[in-house]
Amino acid sequence: MSTSAFGAYGGRYVPETLIPALDELERGWRDALADDTFHAELHALLTSYAGRPTPLTLSERFAPGKRIYLKREDLLHTGAHKLNNALGQVVLAQRLGKRRIVAETGAGQHGVATATVCAKFGLECVVYMGEEDMRRQRPNVERMGLLGAEVRPVDFGTKTLKEATSEAIRDWITNVETTHYLIGSCVGPAPYPELVRDLQAVIGRETRAQILEAAGRLPDAVVACVGGGSNAIGMFSGFLADEGVRIVGVEAAGAASLGTGRPGVLHGSRSSVLADEDGQIADAHSISAGLAHPRGGPPAAPPRPPTPGTGAASSISPRPTPRRSPPSGG
């Protein structure tokens, strides 16, 4: 275990064989944050390749009389926010001399983003995915294959994201000298939760500037779904210092680890997890493959009291920020 950027949560609960790789990754990330060439390369990729900034759209017919804006990460290249993180991590992996990438995926969007960046940079790519998720998300499995990735099915447990993450970690332990584990959520041992948060913070920075331009004021509330937490903490990070903005994370009822979980360790870090009285990790369920995860990331724990009967929790409290943020796309 190591000290954490998230108080009692986060840290490192991993085999000793991974400590040198995590130390190397943390040094590499700090060096990258202080390096103008890293910022320039990532900015160029985010703007000319990924398609940032993504628009903020007023949803006029969804709730007449209300002003609800949608941050359109679905319009980013590959169709989701996952590319922000994948681009940053693959640039970092190359700086560290890693030519093989492993990743986990649930809904398949992180797998597609990882396969895409590996195809762009000519890197070997292996993606672990539960068999149940492969069945539900067949088009994304096909996309990963077309991009040259090897998709390895995981056939134990719930056959979903939790088990896929476990298998990806096992692969990384075995091939740690040559392989970078490109985690897609704000989970895993330090420095991964902080790294993923920083790379996804571009969402919140853009949204804050866009809503001020469009509405002339900050929003009353910022709402995001919470699974592993990368989308949510990316959006929330732009508003954490604004006391008048309500921060609302919405979890799947069958995977509400922040609203109904307890402190525990899973996949190398301490967070709020779904577990029984003996501390055994419970199965999570959601019709959304990307939300069926028994834990929220350390940046999102612990939550404020959940809203009764909704599965929604006003979570996320202000956290330390790095010395310098990765670039925005705009």
C-alpha cells in the first residue's frame, strides 16, 4: 500500500512484482505533466484526431420549461469519452518504452478506444472482456477485431467487467516488463485513479466554459452516471470548487456501490464496494454493461447520503489537483 491522493481511499494493494512498474508509471506521469512536448502532442491528438472540443447541446424537447444541456461525448471519435484517457495513456506508455497494451472492457467502448489508439501507433493490443458482455455488445467486439486487437473472453464469475479487470491485471503481472495496462476507469492501484481523472478532466473544463458562454451562469446541478467513474469524475472535476453547483452521480440500482456499499479493497485499491458482511465482493448487475461494476473509483468515494429511492447519490468532494493539468481540446 502507498499514500493516496484520495484520503482513506485509493492506495496500492498489489503484489510486490507490480510496485516497480507502478513507481515507473507515477514518475513517468509526473514527468509528462511537466513536459511541454507531452502537452503539445496530446493537445494535437485531442483536437485533430479525437475531435475536441465536443459540443454542449440544449435539449429543448426533453423537459419543456427546463434548461437541460447535454455534453456530447458521444460525438468524440469512437463514440464515447474513453478516447480522452486512451490517447493520454498510450502516449505515456510510449514514453516508457512499452509496446504491448492490455485493457479491460465492459460495454466495449474502452476496448474500442484502446484498439483504436493501438492501431494508430502500431502497438500490440489485447482486450479482456466477459463472455456475457461480449454477447450483449457484439458490434463493439467486431470493431475491436477489425482494428487489430485480440479480444480474450473471460468465462468465470459473472462474466462481466469485474472478471475482465481481474484477468487484465493477471496478464499485466505476467508481462509487466513489456506491457502497459491501459485502465479505462478511475480504479486500480495508484497512480491510476488520479491519472484517469486528470485525462478525463477535459470534459469538465470544456463544459464549464461552454455553459458560461451559453447560459451566462453556472448550472444548478451537474449529473453523470457512475460505473467505474471516469465519465463522472471527468465531468465533475470542472465544478468541484463551485459551492452552488449540486454534484449528482447516478448509479445502477444493482451496482450502487457508492450509495449502498462499504469500504473495501478490489483490483488494487480501497474504495466503496459491494460486499457481504464477511467482506466478500458481491455481484453487480445492470442492463448497462458499463455500469455493472461492484465498486466506484476512489475519486468518487465516499458519497454524501444517497437520494432515497432513486439510486442517485450526491457524491464527490473536492480533491487535490496535480501541479499541471493535461491540455484541453479547445
